Amino acid sequence: MNDDPAIGPTLVEEEALAHRVRELGAEISRDYDGREIFLVGVLKGAVFFVADLMRHLEVHCAIDFMAVASYGSSTHSSGVVRILKDLDVSIEGRDVLIVEDIVDSGLTLNYLLRTLRARNPASLEVCALLTKPERLKVRDLPIRYVGFEIPNKFAIGYGLDDRERYRNLPYVAALADRS
Ligand code: IMP
Ligand code: MG
């Protein structure tokens, strides 16, 4: 698999991921000191990130998952989002932290925030492993924690897929330009 020509230049090395996830865990633990976090992992891409992040949280935490599909092509979301799997329990009065793999246009996250805010959590924050600042369409998205800002490239690995492939790469790479 590693000689697959579709795997382009590395964007974030495995060691850098591990280091940053540890830092984020420490920062979040400080911010939520004395409280309990309800982690909402967004399937499927955030699975690796949320599992690693959770291991570095030093406060009590629970975890649940949501799966959403955005209408549109596989590389451009439309902002119209459909819930494929919802949370199993109520988040009313809980301190909710959405954990996302990547925020591209921000449309998916914007929808998730509106949906979860309507359920009256005590607090609602976002931790995104990757953001693409050049592509952000939604202004003032409250992303409290960001792992890495990356250039406008289609990213694969560490949970991120191209048509379901490459999630198992231990680092983040750019998909090679198709010619
Ligand atoms: P947005 O609604 O444009 O912010 O896109 C959000 C979703 O699209 C993410 O949660 C990913 O599932 C997917 N996505 C966006 N950019 C990438 C990428 O570079 N690689 C893999 N998936 C991506
Ligand atoms: Mg995806």
C-alpha cells in the first residue's frame, strides 16, 4: 500500500500527530478541570483522533458517536446534511465537545453545531484535528481547539479517506494530483 502512487506528500508526520494530540489533551484537561466531558466523535474520520485524544484526557469523560452525510460530491459538501446515526443519549445539561477529523468548508460542522445546540447542552465546543483555512466558507465558526492548519489539499490518512481508502495510514498525506 505504501508504494501506492495516490499517496502524495506527507502533510503531518506520525510523531507530530502524537505530540499535538498529547498537547491538546493537556489543554482540554486544564480547561475542563472538575467537569465531565461528553465527547461526540464524528464518524468515521474522527475515530482514530478521538480514541488517541481520549487517552490524554485527565478528567472524566463519556463518548458517543454521530454519523452524518453531506449531500454533494465526495470532495465538495453542499451544506445539506443528513444524520445517519444519532447520539444514543440526551446531551441536555452536559459539557459537550465535538471531535472532528477535518473542517473544510465548515458546512457540516455548522449543521452539527446548530443541531446539538438545540438540545440544550451546558456547553458546546469543537476540537478539530485539521482545518483548511483557505476553504472555510462559514464565518465565525467556534472551533476552540485545532490540531493543525493545512493547505488546500485533499488529505488522507489517520482516519481520513478517499472513497473509504487510506484511513489506516498512520500519518496524514495529501492525495497525489490525478493527471
Ligand atoms: P465540510 O462540510 O466542507 O467542512 O466537510 C467536512 C467533511 O468532508 C469532513 O468531515 C470530511 O469527512 C470530509 N472532508 C473534507 N475535506 C477532506 C479531506 O481533505 N480529506 C478527507 N475528507 C475530507
Ligand atoms: Mg468523511
